[in-house]
Amino acid sequence: MNKRFILTLAATTAAFSLVLCSPPARAAGKTVVVTMTDKPPQYHPDNLKIPVGTTVEWQNTAKTLHDVTTDADSAQNPADVKLPPGAKSFDSGFMAPGATFKYTFTVPGDYTYVCIPHEKDHMVGHITVTK
């Protein structure tokens, strides 16, 4: 084997190892995906623990409208949503099938969010944001 081939193989192997051994999407500055489904309407996963600085991307993989909100004024039952002190509410608005919404968490604490059209069906998600 020639030297160039060995160097290319070593670089490719190192890059592949970094992909396989990289930490899960819970590392700060990373993006974690939550999908929204039908039958039953749910967030997957519906419970996350992430560090400050993580972005969560909700993807509507369903065939119906969904949304993501922590806005107590929009929720059918304001007690269904929760924000830590100092955090501002977020609301994706109604998301058509295939739509996405991203939010970066900068305030540590516990968040509880709902899907307004499916709140009565207990479509609720929880995120704990750590320092």
C-alpha cells in the first residue's frame, strides 16, 4: 500500500470513529428532535433532560395539525403548562404535517408544554434543562 492510501484510510477511520463515538444529542449546543404523531397524538420522546444551550426541534410527522406551546393563555387548562422562573413562553403556532419548530433553551428548570388541539388527549411533553 502506498503512503497516501494509508493516510486517507487513517483519516477516514478517525472521522468515522468520531461520528460513532460522539456524545448523544444532549450535549450543549446540539439539537434534539421530538416528533409529533397521531393515533394516539403524542410527542416522541415526551420527556427530555438536556443541558442549557440545547435546541429542541419538533417535527410534525403526523397527518394532522399539531403545535407546541408553553403559553398558559393559549392552553385549555393553564395548569397544563409550566415554565421555570425567568423563562419566556414559546409557541410554535399550528404546524401542518411536515412542519418543524425549533427552540433553544437558555434558562435551566422544568418546562411542560402541550399541543393545543390535542391537550384534551393528554398530548403533553416535559423538558428538564440543566446547567
